[in-house]
Amino acid sequence: MERLIENYINFIENNLSNENKNLENLIDRLSNLQKENKNINFSSLIGSCLGLIGEAGETTEIVKKIIMQGKNINEETLEKLKKEIGDITFYYFMLLNSLNFDIKDIIQTNMEKLKNRYGNNGFSVEKSENRIE
């Protein structure tokens, strides 16, 4: 087992980018990206993505407890969900702002993507499992 773990650690190390292996490389990459893309706030981009994933995890934990562990849906639970969804909304709009994206354009793009995928009749399992990208 120890050999397997050692081999796996080496495998991981061999499959990491230089930015994943070394902080200086990461800082250089971020600095270059920021210079080349002045309209994107990379600090905010990183913060918003980390925030989104954290808050989505907290929301998912509440839903998991309701569905899998018998937690009741009551005022307290709904209030917790509301607060977590508020946090998701905060980080979502932070993400949009960091990329200078407009929410209306995001909605329109998503509607077009799903319409292309599912057609005018909406979702179907068949089209979902046999996507044409």
C-alpha cells in the first residue's frame, strides 16, 4: 500500500502545472494575465470563484441534511437556505463584475445554449444524454 501511495504522489506531481507547483510561477502567471487582460480583475475572479464554491457547499450541506438525514424543512431551515443563497448571489455578482459581464447577456447566452440543446420543446432525457456540442 505504501508503494501505491508513493507512486500516486509521484503521479500527481508529474501531472501538475508549474503554477500548481510553485508560488512564484503562479504569481508570474497572474501578473502576466492581468497585464494582458486589463478588463478582468483576477483577484476578484479568484475570490468570487472560491466564495461561490464554499457557499454552494454550505447550501448543499443543508439540502443533504433535509433529503438524506431527515432534517425538517421549517422556518429556521428556510432562513438558513435564504442566507446561503444570498451569499451565492453576492459571489455570483462579484464574478460577473470581475469579468465585466452583463447579467442580461449571461441569461440570453444561457437561453440560446439550452434552446440549441433541447429545441423548442424543452428538456428531454434523450437530448440530455445525446448532446450535440
